[in-house]
Amino acid sequence: MYRKIVPDVISGQTIQKAAPSETVRNVARMMREKKIGAVVVMEADRLVGIITERDMTTRVIAAGLNPDTALARDIMTANPDTLGPDDKASDAIRMMRERNYRHLPVVEGKKVVGMVSVRDLYAVYNTELEQDLKDRNAFIYGENYGTA
């Protein structure tokens, strides 16, 4: 089945945004409060970067930066790869695996409409696999056999 990023994987998200001039500590607090693993960095309405948990670990903690003085622009991945809402979930998984991503912004035109995570994709495929197993068991073991 062809699953689109929106609405089959994600829908109705509130996008968490940071300005390039925001401190890393504020970005980390936002991520903690919202229980999310990534935020988009926006300049006006334009996507300029993404900050993930991994960025916090490798570019702040391991690098010895002060989160109160380091800025989002200092640690973000600039001009990140993106997905479109009509892109396939399988394409998202492939891109994440090939490029070692866990999060990708979803952009329609120039507007950020969501953030898809590997966890979101796993949930969709896990549900799909469970249904497939139920269907196969029903076929193999004769559940509903002969019923109209």
C-alpha cells in the first residue's frame, strides 16, 4: 500500500520552531517540554536548519560549548533535506537509512507542514505488519472460512 507522509504517517502536528539567534539552552528546554527530538530553525517563514538531539550531544556537549551562549545557528544542520507531504513513507525510510537521519522536515512549497521521525514511520509499518499477520492467520487457520 502506498502510504503518504501526510496524512498516513503524520497529521495535525504543531511545528516547533526556533530562530537562528535563539540560545541552545532555550532550544533544549523546548525539546524537553514538548517531548520532541528535533526542531526546525526558521528565519521569518523560511526553513534554514534543523536541530536534533544528536546535534545537542555531538555539537554542544561533546564540543564543550556553553548552551547559554551558543546559538541555534551555531549547531544546526543548515539547509536540511526535506520530504514533501505526498512522498512515500518507504522513500522516507530509505533516505533516513542512507543518510543516517532520524528526523526530516516535511515541506509543502516553502511552508514547513510537519516533522517525520523514524519512530513515526516505525509505528505505521508496525501496525501494517500486525494487520498483515492477522489476515494471514485468518486465511491459514480458516477464521471466517465460508462466511459471507
